[in-house]
Amino acid sequence: MGRMGFSPKHACLTDEKDPNRQKITNLTSCLLVSCQLNLHCEVRPPFSSKFPLPFFPSLPIGTKATKMSTAFSAANFSTQSFPLNHTSTTSHDSPLVFAKPTSQFLRSTRKLRLSSSSKLNLNRRSGTVVAVSDVVKQKKSKSTPTLLITKEEGLELYEDMVLGRAFEDMCAQMYYRGKMFGFVHLYNGQEAVSTGFIKLLKQQDSVVSTYRDHVHALSKGVPARAVMSELFGKTTGCCRGQGGSMHMFSREHNLLGGFAFIGEGIPVATGAAFTSKYKREVLKEADCDHVTLAFFGDGTCNNGQFFECLNMAALWKLPIVFVVENNLWAIGMSHLRSTSDPQIYKKGPAFGMPGIHVDGMDVLKVREVAKEAIGRARRGEGPTLVECETYRFRGHSLADPDELRDPAEKAHYAARDPITALKKYLTENNLASDAELKAIDKKIDEVVEDAVEFADESPVPPRSQLLENVFADPKGFGIGPDGRYRCEDPKFTEGTAHV
Amino acid sequence: MAAIFQGVGAAATLSSSPSNSFVPKKFLTSPRRSFSVRKVPSYVVVRSDGSVNFDLNSKSRRAQQLVANAVATKADSSAASSSSNPGHELLLFEALREGLEEEMERDPRVCVMGEDVGHYGGSYKVTKDLAKKFGDLRVLDTPIAENSFTGMGIGAAMTGLRPVVEGMNMGFLLLAFNQISNNCGMLHYTSGGQFTIPIVIRGPGGVGRQLGAEHSQRLESYFQSIPGIQMVACSTPYNAKGLMKAAIRSENPVILFEHVLLYNLKERIPDEDYICNLEEAEMVRPGEHVTILTYSRMRYHVMQAAKTLVNKGYDPEVIDIRSLKPFDLYTIGNSVKKTHRVLIVEECMRTGGIGASLTAAITENFNDYLDAPIMCLSSQDVPTPYAGTLEEWTVVQPAQIVTAVEQLCR
């Protein structure tokens, strides 16, 4: 540990028996990685011969057991090179040099940093210690119970995850009944990531997703009715039936899509983060601290757009969090077979941002990491790359026979079902009773059934809708032979005009 | 009729002419155009239906003066100004910059993104000094990542800004095709109208002077099928500034095609604020015998050929279509109805180019009015060679245009 600025053990865990301290271990390790911008964490997770990448063994969520910290514990750290400081000579580390503020832009960035939380002082080397011990002190002084969430938060998280699960199960049913068509990609098993992150956002914060976007939409606040109608292709859908499963948008809830091609949404998310920065610095809306989350999968992390956007986001310190939902499979391509270095979180420091790896089947851990990452972005400290190890219980889409994945692997992750885990946590810690949780289950069932009914009864889009939204300004269809704009043609509004 | 052409043929192209006073009184008013109006042309653009009462004499002479060469390098005492409105003279790239600067002053949400647009001032100086004036965030120097920064522009447009994305060369936007096609064109529709994308994507394209194949691409044909976008091509300082401003103000995504060889064209443009309608074509030279449809740099090859044709006794009507998507079928149709013969001259490739679409559109709508099959002169379907002689033979030259018109009018 000599080379490190500090050791997590030293920072907070001198007393292994104190449950409060122990619990901080995971948080610490995450914070450790997160606060150090130039950190290159060489932790090697335990590789089992059976499964590809079980970074974490199956353990109850929020667990305080020492095993959970294996991946990040001090013991592991000590065996790895751990360059924390600027003068490291490893190739991974490029010293973070502050460019001389030769322009307004760079100057303004600097100002932001100076005005950011005083806890994180500008001396990067020691920043972490301050943050961690501050957190520790905070936690101690609050003298709250040693739990990560309150009852209200717990129930909110539970309800959101159950909504996601029940909704997706209903989607499958409806698909096989012929109510929806095309490509439908279900999110079963990954709910912890969506809930863990999105429930920390404000309405003005933006979310950009992929084709696996139903649950992101639901977590962001888009009503289940609107999503289900969209899937049925009805005009009451959130996109008037024009988008479909893979293109969920909501202006009201700042859900910027829904993209069918992987990697396509990441630049859009970068743009939304750019707008947030622009609003604050150019338009002088000083309190604009909107954050953008970009969700994408392991396959996307081999795509050029991913790397280009990591570079730009870090370069301009955009308020964005890149969330990798690493479910180990891109349709039938295993992450290990397609990636030279499968540890995606390591790619963050290469661009000058923290890279964190977290157990994506544990909503509480995800939430803790998310708090830090989103907080960083809000304070103007720049982007973070968070890799969530998660798993989809179903196939890639409803058309995928899902024959390639090892049943043992599926069973391994099924045992770590995030909903079951949270339920256990809530009941064991007396945050909620079985009855309360069952009531939530029932309520969600009703919501989903109501959504299906609503979608069923909604009308299909009429022909007149065909040409309406092609252009924001329909003069874009041009001038017809008769000298009038085509959009003035009555047939245009009927949808029968020839354009 | 003879008198007109006599005057044209004899006059030196750059002689000062009395045409300074030719502009009828009604066009002395502000050239500002409103969107819905096709009845109030500026004094530079003359609609075919409005031109009948014009002083054709000086108008055609003025048109000849405006285009001495395919690429104007000398100062042109443009007659487009009137005594009460002197205007100011500038080069095309300065006109673009002026338009951009005015829009950035007018609306703080307008920003520029591209490679070397900030400190370098733009590879063709269109954004020169804008970064000093507006700051590094509003005139953003991006890394070399076209796909991603175009996507970033789209994301910014969705969330309230009005970005102008510059492709250093239009050909580089091939790398951004994913974002332009999937997101730029489609997101307004797939979101059910919730998000507008008021982005402008601009850059120089076209065949230059021995720039090689990859820097001489014409992307208008590749982009034209994308639903949801508009494409315009500028050709004079006047319409460059006007189209730039209109594109920025438009709520639709607009791709503005500039041409590498036209950046140094000089013209006198009005001092007042004006825009050019994005969907309209421009009447360059009214005529009776044949309609020549063209855009961008080929406009100058056509005008050069027109000089020869006029000497030979032909009266071509030259229309700069300007709006590549959608086509202004009204102006084009009126012209076709008048002349019954159409020649399309473009720099695009032959296969699947703008000319091909235009031919189809005209045939569909105005077949009855045609006396002869539409002729389309396009570049050869050849990667633009480096050698100057070969390069010359890939694009349409004025001599070919003259031959084509003679053939058409036989």
C-alpha cells in the first residue's frame, strides 16, 4: 500500500467489527475510485472456470460481509500497481495537466472547479481522503441507523423495480398474443440499474437509453399507459405510435430516446450535457445543473462513438454519467469474445474520468455509486464511467431463442434477482413488512393491467397523422407545382398528399 | 429582341453600366422576404411570372456582368444595388460569416461546432474571429470525431440550442451519416413531434482544384433520400448569407452545401437584414427557348455557356434551384411551361444524383409540357482524379452545355 496516497483500510476501517465501518468498505472503494480522476484501478476480479465474469459472488445486497469487498478490498489493492499520483510512470497515467487558461472557456471551467465543493480540494492526490473521511464523519454524526436507505426510499425503489418487472412480463405476454410486433427487448433482471440511477434524478435531468428502454422510461416517470400504448402502436402512445419499442421519447420527462442503433444515443446524451453547460456558462442560467445519464451495453463499449464521447465529455467536463449495463452478452456475442480488455471501467481513466465498477444486481450499491457520480456531474466536476455488472434474464429480444447462454450462468444470476434481494433487505431490516410489499405488488399489477386496457381501447393513428411530424416546420415539404406550399394542400392533412 | 443581345455581346463584362438605375421603383424597398410570399422578390431574384414587366435589357446585361468566369476572382461592380441603398461588397465566405454572426447576436442559443472553427477561424475562414467575440463555448473547437460531434449537435438541438455544425469538408460528413440519417432526420418523427432539431449542418463540398477524390465529393445525392431534412445549396454571396440566416432560423434540420471554389466570389449585398426562402429557386436569367436548371458552382459554368448561346441566338432561361430538397416545382414548372425544354446541369454524379431526382419530378408533373426529353448533364461516375486535365473532364464544362442546348433546341 506504500505507493498509494492512502489506503481504504486506513481511511475508515480500522475496526473490522464495527458494522458501520464495514458497510463503508464498498462505498469507500467506490468513492476511492471515483474521487481520483487519474485513478487506474488494477483490481482483478475472481475468475471462475465456469462462468465468464462473475465479478461478484452471490451475496445478499447491502451485505456487510467481507467477501463483498473482495473485489475492492485493501488486500487486493496491495497486490496491484496503483498509480494515484501525477508522476506515475505507467502508461495508463497521463499526468493531469491544467492547460493554461488561454481562453474564456478554459478559464470558466477552472472557475467552476474552484467553486465546487470545498470538500474536494484541488490537490488531486489528497482529495479522496477528505471526501471519504468526510463521508464517514457525516455518517457517524448523523447517528442514523446503519442502513443505506430510509423506509420511504426503500418502498420507492421496490415499487419502481416491481413496476419494471411486471411491465416487461406483461410485454412478453402481449407480444405472444399479437398485440405488439417487431423487436421488443426486455429488461428483466437489470432493474437495479435503472432504478438505482434514475430515481436520483430530477425531472429536468435527461436520460438517454438504447432499444432496451421501456424500464428507463418508466423509471423516469413516463406513465405506464403511455409506454404500453406506444408499444401497441396507438396514437395515445408517448410518441403517438410513431416510435415503437425502441424509440421511447418524452419531452416532459426529458427522456431523449430510445435508439435502435447501439452507440447512437451517446452523442445525443453528450449534446444534452453540453446544453446544460452552455446554459450555465453562456446563457448565464447560474443554477442550471442538469445532469444527463447515458445508458448503454457492453457491446457498445467497442463502438467508436463511445470512445469519442468519453473524450469530449472529459475534455469539456460535461455533466454526464456514462452507465454501462454490462450484461455480458450482445445478442449472442459474449463480452469476452468481443473485447480485448473486458474490464470496461478501466477505459474511463484512459480519458481522464473515474471508472467505477459496481454490482448491478444490487440496487443499493448502484444507488450509492450513482449518488456520487451524479453529484460529481452536478458540481461541475465532469463525467464518470460506471460499469454495472448485471444480467438479463430473458433473451436479447423476444425473438431470441437464447440458446447460447449457459443455464448455470443464468441460474447464478437468477439467484441474485435484484427484486428478491431488495425485498429481503427491507424485511430483514424492518423497513417494510411483507404485507406492505405485497400491497405494492398488487398495486403494480393493477397499474399494468390498467395500462394494457388503456392501450387496447386507444385508437390507432389515423391516416392524417402520416405526414404531420416529418418536419417541425411543414414548409419543408416544399412548394408544389401550383405555387402553394404542399402542406397547405388539404390532402396533406388527410395524409394522402403525394409528397 | 435583337437589340438586347447586341448590347450584351458588345459590352465588356466589367464595364460600368447604367443598369445601376434599372431597378424599378417597387423593388427599391427592403429586400426582406417573408416566408409565404412568392410575390415580392428581391431585386436580385426575379420570378419568372414577375419578370415580364422588367427591363429585360439591363437585367440580362446585369446577369452577364455578375458572372465573368466560372469562378469570379475580380471585383464585380454588381448592379444589384440602387442609389438609395448602397449595400456593401464582400466575398462569399464573408457573407456566410456575416450571416452567422448576425444570427449569433440575435439569438444567444445559436452556437457553432466543428473542427478548427474557433481559434483557427475555420478552414475557409467562415468563422474567423467569431470565437474571440462569442467565446470558446459558443464557437466550439471539436476533436476529430464527426459522428459524435454531429450527434452532440443533435442532442444540443433537442434540448434547446440551435447549433451550426461545420464539416470541414462535406466529404467528412460521411462519417456522420449515421447521426444525420438516423437522428437528425428522424427524431422529430419518431418522437411524435416532441423534439425539434433546429440544426444547420454546413460545409464546403464539390470538386475543387485538384484536391483528389476524397476531398471532391458531392454529398447532396447521398443525403437527398433522408426524410425529415432540407438541403440547400448557395451560390452567390447574396444567397449564401440569406440561406445561412434562413437555415439557422428554421425549425427543421437543414444541410447547407457550399462550394470550395465559390468562397471568393465578390458581390455587393444589402445592408439590411434579409433572408432567402429555403424552399424557393432563384431565377438567374429569364429566357424563352430552354430552361437550364442548375445549382452551386455549375451556375457559373451555365452562365458562361449562356454568353456563347446568346451569341449564337439562343435565349436560355437559367434557374438556380438552390433548394435541393424539396424542389421548388412552382418556379421550375412555370419555366417548363414557358420553354418546353429542360436541361439540367449539375456537378453531382450521374447515378442517383440531384439531376436524376429532378428529372423524375419534372417528368411526373410536367410531362405534357415537354417538347423534348429532359437532358441531364452531370459529372461522370468517376472518383475525381487528381490530374487537372482528367478532373476537368469529370465535371460539366461550358462547351458541353452549349452543345446540349443546341441539341435540345434542334
